Amino acid sequence: MTVAITGSSGFIGSNLLKHLVPQLEVVGFDFKEPGLDPWSLITKIDEGVGFTEVLHFGANSNAQTKNLGDLIVNNFEYTKTLAAACAKRRIPLLFASSAAVYGNLNKDSLSAYAESKRMSEEILIQIGKEFPDWKKISLRLSNVFGEGEEKKGSMQSIPYRFLMNSLNNQPIEIWSVKQGKDRIFSSRDFLYIDDLCRIVSEIRNKHSLWTEPVIDVGSGTTRSFLEIANIVVGLSRTEVLLTDFPESVDRRHYQMTTRANLDALLKIFPTFKATELDDAIEKIFMNEVAK
């Protein structure tokens, strides 16, 4: 049994690779892997190399880019071609989508990144109609955070970014919206990377339970950015600055809140319970201090 993972050098892919290697034979594909770039996976599938499953986590994950054309090629077109190859060989495909697909207020508020993910979800459904016995599932991932986020650069999660600010003796800056005398803070459903690895490990081969084409994957709870800052301050005292949204941020494309509906996930993984956010942040903090 050989499982292929795309994006194996990225934050999620590299963590997932480490998690699965003790259990399975896993081959990682990434543009940073010599001779194992993602397009070579499609070639190998077309040639009949015996992959039993594909976990597709590779993508241009820059949610801030406005270059839809680049995202269409690297996210949508690649996913479409990979899905078609898997479907013809009846290789189950697990695809990492994003909660960004929900946008802010309506479909028109989607970012270019979210649009590429939405289109990818839809093409998997369309290809599935041509091959009704092919197994596939799209996971709409909430904000995943944890060890190894240095790979993400400017796309680091809020918990990780706040922790790094604190450890580097830098203030934590929180954008917020003034509403009278109050401030409204963004909030997110944050999912610890270890929990995501457990979820994928648990559901990846339960193909008979893949009855929904798209499912939410997260903790099922929402925490504000201010709450995250307070958790970090409790571990390593640092200054917190409350500021207005900068003019450079287009709030039409900025999600103020997300929360995963876990009903579909719990049908496949009924015992799942997310790690408490406070515990996960403290674990990351201790690991970083120990370096």
C-alpha cells in the first residue's frame, strides 16, 4: 500500500508525512523534492504506478494574492488534471480545500485563493459524475496552526505569529473594527496540526463513509484574536496593540469569523475531539523555548 502526498515539503504536508510514515509507505511530491515535483505524480499515475491513495495538500496557499490567473494554473488546473488521472485508475483522492471558500458575506466576497479552491471542489464533483465508483472527498480546512509554520512565511496563523512576536520581544498587533465605544475583533476556528494529522489518518481509508463530497474540518469552536493574544501573554508577557484595519486590507475579502460544522466529519470519525487551544499554544511555546 503506497500513499502519495502532494505538498510534502509544506507545513501541513511535512507534518502529515511524519505522522503517516510509521504506518504506511508514503511518497511525497513537491516542487522542492528533486525528481518528485507534483506533475510527475500525474505521470506516474498515468503510467500505472501502484499508488493506492492520493492525499492532495499541495497548492499555492497565498490567500492574500490577487493573481487569480496564477492560482487557476497552480491550484485549479493541477487539481483537475490530478483528479482525472486518479478517477481513471479509481485511486481514492483526498483534497485539501479551505474554509476561505465561505467568504465573508456572500460568494462575491471570495478571495482569488478561495475561488481557486471552490472551483477545485466543483471539478472533483463533476469528474465524480463521470466515474461514480471513484472515491473522493474535499476537506474544507479551518485555520490550521502548529509546529513547522516557519515554512509559511507571511501566511503564518494568528496563534503562531503571536507566539513568535512574543518570543522575539515584539508587540502583538491586533486589527479590529471600532463600533461605538467597543472594538470588534476577528475570530477563527483554529485547528491544531496534530489534530488534522489524526483526522486524515482516521478517515483516509474509510472510503465507504465518504458520502459527502465536501466536509468541514476544524475544531468546531471559534476564538477571537484577542483571546489568542491573552493566551500568549499568559505564557510570555508582551505588549498588545489594538489598531484599526490598515487601508491596504480589502475588508470585502477579509473573513471576520469562521467556524466548522463538524456533523459530517463526526459521521466518519465519531470520537474526534479537538485539542484545547490553550493546551496546543502552550505546547508550541514550550517546543520553541526548548530549541
